[in-house]
Amino acid sequence: MDAEHALRTRSATPRATELLRAVGSRVRHLRLDRHLTLDELSARSGVSRRMITMLESGGANVSLGTLDKLAHALHCDFATLVAVRQIPPLTPEQTRTVDPVWEDGRGSTARLLHADSGARVTELWQWQLMPQARYEADADPSGSEEILLVHSGQLVVEVAGAATGATHPDGHYELGAGSYLRLPTDTPYAYVNTGRSVARFVRLILMP
């Protein structure tokens, strides 16, 4: 999902820190259950041994892309790794009760509201990107895409190698409140908030 980077847990809120510690514990449990050493998991996932060690000890707020790589290497889906709570049917919920899976330490957050790992992976995310914040993502598997819906603020989506015939061949898409975009994610892309207010948007991810 995104390029590897890490923030110390002091940059995360207490709720997010608690969640990351739980994720780290789950990574360690799955690794040991599959009889993998740290070096073997590192080789399978492409995530550094140091990063895995920090995650398992609860000492790092890793990127979503790092978690996704570890999930694949451990033969489980992303939602299982972060233990997303399933939405009860016909039960109104508040998004603020959902712990962020990712933070940048400056107020930007990503919350996974729902995930389904059936024949096709489906994930519903709520994002908040602070002014001048940027989030870079690696390419997802071939055939992956997402639909972005901006609720407030301004969001710029940058797509590497824009397809021939695209309405914006430079790969630069500006979305304001009420705008939505169908985004193929099998090439690297980025979210950028170039405005002065918080950009709030929803992501519906679809992966084969």
C-alpha cells in the first residue's frame, strides 16, 4: 500500500499506540506459529528485521504498506492482522470510536471501518489528512482499485505513469468537497493536502 517509514510511538495517540502494540503482538504470534525467524519473515516480506523487531516490541508506528507486506508474508489478510471489528448489521456507529490504524504524528489519521476478505477484498476507510501532509503509496496487485469520496477540504491525487487517454495525462487530480474519483492502484500513487484546511475523505478499496 505505501512506502515504508516509521514514527516512534510517542508520535501516536494512546489509542493508536495500544492498537499498534496489539498488532505487533499478533505479528509475533503469527510468525512463531508459522515457525519463522525474524530473518525469514524479513526476507519473505521485504520489511527490515529492525522494523519487524520494533513492531513486535510495540516500539514503532509502521506504515500501512509495511503491515500489508507482513500480512502477505504471514499468509493472512490485512484486516485479520489489524483485527478490524466487523460492523454489526443495523447498528449505527460513530467513526471516532474506531482506533486509527495509521497516524503521521501531526493529526492525519486512517481508520479501517470495515473489511471483507471474500472472493474479492473490500475495505472501507475514513481518512483525515492535515494541511500540507502527504501520503505515498506503493502499487497494489494488478486489478486493484479504489473509489475516493472527499467530504471536506481539498485533496490532490498523484498517479505515477498515468494511463494513455486519461483525462489528466500528467497524473495530477484535484478533488474538492463532494468530488469522487475511481482510482486504479496497481501503480504508485500519493495523496496530498495542498490546502489550508483538513481534507476528510472516504476510501473504498477493491482488490482481487
